[in-house]
Amino acid sequence: FATFLVAVATLMAVRFPAVRPAPVALGRNPLAEFSAGLRVIATRRGLPALLAFFVIVSFLGGLIGALIQPLVLSFTTPQALGLILSVAGAGLLGGSLALSAWGGPARSVDGVLAFCLTFGLCVAAIGLRPLGWLVGLAAFGAHFSAPFVDGLNQAIWQRAVAPAVQGRAFAARQMATRASQALAFVVAGPLADRLFEPLMGAGGPLAGSLGSVMGVGPGRGIGQIFTLAGLLTALTAVGGALSPRLRAVEGEGVPRVSVHPVH
């Protein structure tokens, strides 16, 4: 409740510029409105690539969010889990304060890619070994990086999309990324219980290979999911850095509104 009060007070203190409504007639069909938002995004050459980037990252992040507590509880106590989550929260707060004080690099997309790479490597480290100090340290690093990824991404979208159509463009963006995250929540349990845990169990197919590095037994399959998800996140960041379209997302001016009416 207190956080909502802070949010409301912040909005009351901000002066918003006057925006002429976009010449778009939308019905109440959610699919039509989502389609209109996608057309707004398509007016920028780099925004579809940035959206695809975050759909992938959101899916991988959903796996991590769904499985972090089962992972930690597989080798330690609820009290240790609480401590690790507190350390992760401290990282999130520290990253938020650092971003507020610094503001990020001159090119926000560079910051998104760099901190997404750091986030992925830290997540990969969480799954390596069932060690409380390692999980806590890596969780701090991952959560310290997260505000930079999210905050700088939001800054790109706010600069790239005309104010008159930001509502439907941002709604389409959130619908796509949250749908991928919801899909991750659905598949995380079956992936862990039916595939990865048996692979890393005692006598499992990977017990003699990866098991010699990551350990064998309950929770090690989830650890493997973390390591794979972290490495895939890091590779996604590298792929984004190699994408001329994604890296050029900040190189264009804010487009004029050109969305056709939807009836």
C-alpha cells in the first residue's frame, strides 16, 4: 500500500506535456487494438527487433522467476532462502539507485545489451553449484543488472514512439512480453519435473558428465535450467549487439502518427 502511495505522489508531481490525440478510431475489440499497437511499433525500423529481443528475454526470465525458490529449497533451508531473496532485493535496490544517479550510457541500447549480458551470466552462475554464497552473490548481480535493462528499455520506447500513440504501442509491447512470460510459467514445472530433474538425478543420463560439474540429485535439473536460461540470455544479448537493426533503434527521429482507423 505504501508503494502505491509513493507511485501516486510521483505521478502528481510530474507535469505531462499536452498531447494532441492520434487520429485513430479504435473499437473495443482487444485484438484490433493490439493490431493497431503493432502497426505503431512497425513504423520504426528497430522497434520490432527490440520487441522480439524482449519477448525472448521475458520467456527466459519467466523460467527463472518460477523456479528460483524450488532451486534454493532443494539444497538449503527456508531461512537461507529468505536471506538470499533479501540479498537479491538489495541488488535490485542498488541497481535502481545507480541507474537513477548515473542515467545510463549515452546510447541506451548499449546499456540494455551490456546489462542483459551481465544478467544472463549471473543467472547461469546461480545454477552451477548448490552453494548458498554462490547463489546469493549471483542473484545480487542479476538483480543489480535488471533495473538497467528494464529502465533503459523503457527510455528507448518513450523516445522512439510518438506521445499520441504511446498507450497502444506500449500496451501491445507489454501484451507480447507478458504472454511469453506466462508461457514460461506454464512450462517451467513440466520441464523441471519431467525432463531436467530425471536427466540430473542419481543414475540419470547426464549424471556422469554434467553431474560431475554441477552435482547430482534433487534440484540439479533446475540448476541446469538456470544455467541454460542464463547462457541463452547472454547469447541473445550478443545476438542483439550483432543486429544492425536493433542497434540502430535510437538513430531515427520520432515518427509521425500514421495508423489507419480500425472499425
